[in-house]
Amino acid sequence: MEILLKYFSDFTEEQTKQFAALGDLYKEWNEKINVISRKDIDSLYEKHVLHSLAIATQFDFAPGTEIIDLGTGGGFPGIPLAIFFPEVKFHLVDSIGKKIKVVNEVSSAIGLKNLTAQHTRIEDIKDRKFDYVVSRAVAPLKDLWKWSRPLLKKKVGSLQLTVDSKEPQTTNYKLQTGLICLKGGDLAIEIHESGLKPMAWGLEQLFEEPFFREKYLLFIPFR
């Protein structure tokens, strides 16, 4: 929990309680249903929660925004983002039912009111549209975009974007809806094969821990 407070200092009392509860909840559920690598469970806040909140350092979603978490696994990045943005609506989906069970149990235990979860394949969602798709290391970029595009609303979304520079400045932009994803490693070939031109941020510029080296946040606006 301390690592979150290192980078975020304005949590409400409710958010602080919710984030603090995640450690014990995930340890308990991971013993029953393995949704997080056993070697990573002790680094939950760094490798899963803070990693998910990298999105919150760059995007400030307006109240009422609707976001779908594609291949959420045990609830990342969706659950940390739902805590961070209590007035934003999150829908978490995964094709593995036991992972959605963990998502529902954790969400219920901490009292999240802005999150729903569904056991389904992303391709099978036909009747809903969202402002943004978020995802974390689920599939190659070209596949993520193929699955995301049909789910995006065709409108311009308003968000606040932090420009990465030596002296970051926060500026308001009008950006189209789109895909926001967390990825790692050398992405040059993957981006080339996707035919996309994402905006990209290096997480090592945001967080100083070695884990965040060669990890990136990508945004592909819907055109």
C-alpha cells in the first residue's frame, strides 16, 4: 500500500480503505483460485495495482464515462481504476469464469458500486458500446484493436492528458474514444504489424522502480 502513497497523495478515506483491503483479499482468493502468479502475490501493489494506475497518471476520465476492461484476469487494471474513478462505470470481462468469480468477490468485499463483471469472450459482446477499452498484456496490439473497435462509441471523448516531458504539464485535450493498454518489452515489431500509430508513454518515466523498465502505456484513438 505504501508504494501507492508514494505516487498518489489525494485518496479519499474510502479509497484508502479499499486499496488497503486488496492485499489480504487477493492473498486469500489466490490460495483458492490462482489468478496471480504465486511469486508476484507479495508484490501485488507494485506489479498489479500501481501498474494498473499508470493509466490514471495520464487520463482523467469524466464522470459517467463507460469503460470495458478486456481480459481482466483477476481484475486488473479494472478494479484499481474503479477505486480511483468512483464516478466512472467499469465493465470487466474475461473468458475464464473463475477469474470473474474473484473479480466479483473482491469488488463486493470492498463495496465497489461502479463495477460490473461478465464471464464472456469480448467478441461475443454485441449490444453495448463504451467510451474506452482498457487492457493489460492480453494479446498482440493488432488483436486488441480488432476486438476493441466494434465496442467503441463513435464520438469524441473529453479527458485530461498529462504530456510526458522533462517538466510534465497537464493540458486538456479533445480526443476520440479509443483503446488504452499496458504492455511491455520491445514493441516495435508488434506496433508495425498492427498498422497503428499509438501514443506511447514509458512507465519508467512515471515510476522509478526497476519493474517498470521497458513497460509502456499505449493509446489508440478511434477513427
